[in-house]
Amino acid sequence: MEQGSARESVRPPYAPGAPAGTPVTGRVPEQLCVGRTQDADRAGGVRGARGEHTHGEPPAPRVVRHSVRGQILEALRAALVDGELIPGQVYSAPVLGARFGVSATPVREAMQQLATEGAVEVVPNRGFRVSERGPRELAELAEVRALIEVPMMLRLARTVPAERWAALRPLAEATVAAAAVGDRASYAECDRAFHRAVLTLGGNEQLVAIADELHRRSQWPLVANPATRRADLLADAAEHTALLDALIAQDLAVVQALVREHFTGADV
């Protein structure tokens, strides 16, 4: 069986052109964000990723992904953010499967999911072409995200007690940790985890889902694929901690300025 076989295990993604067996190094584990999200949820009574209210309840057991397709999907998303999958280039499922050490079927299914999200395009009889995006699309996504998140954060700044914001501090610190090693893929995951946790406090699950999808799309590479500097990542991460300070202080003017600036400069 090709998908979900107990004998299949996913190897780490490899840099383009590198021989099989050459793993990409320096990545902050995704569990850093996932585990800290759960800790923050329990401490602050934040709803879980699927909307379950965890305040006063025993911690839920961590879900372990056994799906090869799910693991490949996560690896491909990381490769997109890292720039390992180049915009405009076509990739075949068998070739990618060989690099990941799995069959072509879970790769093809994961790529189909990315196609529904708009990250890649199906090229009949060849594979999948990574979508080409320009600065205008990125600016449009930032504008829409600001329209959604700025009013929500201002509302939350007026109503959420300081201790609930303090419970999100580990998530902000996780973005700093990922930025410190220049790991774009891990930073992207931690960045989304932080924004999800903030917006979840509003109790609108549909808003959280839409904002998270827009956020993910904003992290796909541009056509020119400029390398994000570590200093830029650190500056972006610092805005998370500054935002928490402003939310705790209920400084609405600073909250609004920080969130708008965060979106204006977002490119990871």
C-alpha cells in the first residue's frame, strides 16, 4: 500500500539539487509552536485549535500524525516557505517521492491539496507547477488581513484581561527562537500559531479560519524569491512581544500601529 503504510516513513526535505541523504539543517522543531500553543491554551483558557474550550479541563492528549500524506503536506508547505520549491518550476510526484523516501501517491495527494489552496497548479502529464506571485498579491493579502485583524485586536484589547495575554508570551518567544536561527519555515509556523491564539480569544471560529488561510497564503514565495534576512525575521518577531505588551497595557493606539506595521512589512 502506498499511502499510510506502516513501513513508510518520511525523511526530511532536501535542498534542491542536493543528493538524497543531505538533510536541510537548522530548523526549529514544529513541536516548539504546537506544544507551547497547548500550554498557553491551558494557562489562559484559550480555545483549542478546533474550538474546544480548555479552561478548567484536563489537558487533551497530543494527536500524533500517522498519515504519510499529512507529513508530506507539512514538508511541502515548509519547502515552499523555505524557497526549496521554486515559483514557476514543475515538480513531479515520483521525483519528490524519491527525495522524501516515500511512494508517489502520498506526494501526489498532498500536491492536489496544495493545488486547491492555490499554492501550485496541475500540469497534465508532468506534475505540479509552483504558482508565481508578485508583490501586488502580497500587498493585497496584507490589506485584507489588516481589515480582519486590526478591528478584532482592538476589540480584544478592551476586553481581554492581562493574564490571558501573558499566557501567550511563550508563543511570541517561539517566533523569536525561530527567527534567531534564520529558519523561515519554522518561523512561518510559529507566526501563524501566535496570530491564531490571539484571534481565537474573540470566539469567532470562522474568522480565525479565514485569517489563518490568508496568513498561510501570504507566506508563499514571490517570483523573485528574495531570501528573508535573519534581521528581518527578528524585527518581525519583536513586533509580537511589543504587541503583547501593548495589549496588556490596553494601549489601543500602539496596538493599531503595531498591527498595521506588522502587515505592511510581512513577507514571510
